[in-house]
Amino acid sequence: MNERIKAIRKKLGLSQTDFAERIAISRSALAKIESGENRPSERTQLLICDKFGINREWLQTGQGERLRRAACDELIPRLHQVLVRYPTIANMIGQLLNVAEESDLARLNELLLKIEQENDQV
């Protein structure tokens, strides 16, 4: 599981500090998890799955799909909302989606949520 957690973090392009903050643990705790020194708690596993749309079975065993289907399903309406607001990037995003991996879709989902939250604060 430690290698899968590290792979998730790297696919998202996050530092250990940033990833750890998002799942409410310290950077040193994450480093110990990634090295295999410690096993993530049930709470930490759930936070990783919930925050990044990861399939719990895949996280624990490496079996099944990496992303939960719901994570992909949530992406479609969020993407639509952003594309309506920013039509100049619609074509570019469409081209990227044609070649995107599942982990890229999860990261895009997270970025779109962040954009929505920032716009709601303005």
C-alpha cells in the first residue's frame, strides 16, 4: 500500500507536505507511510480515498480500478460548469481528456473544485 500512496501523490504532482496537509497528517507521518515503516490508519486510508477519488480496494490490495467510478462521474458536471465560464480553454481541455489517464482525471476534478471554490469566494 505504501507504494500506491506514493504513486498517487506523485501522479498528482504534490510534495509530501502538500499531500500530507490534504489528508490531515504530518509530512513525517507520510514519509514513514511511503517508506513502509508505518501503515496508514483506517482514517488516513479513508481520507486518501475520499479526497482523491481512489478506490479503497485498489489502495489496500492493488486490485481493481484505481479511481472510484463516482470520481469520474463527479468530474463531468464540474467540467461543464468550468467550460461554460471559460470557453477559451474548452478546446484545449477536450484535447487533453482524449489522452488522459485515470489519475489525471482525478487531479483535474480536484483542480476544477478548487477553481469553483475560489470563484465562489470572489
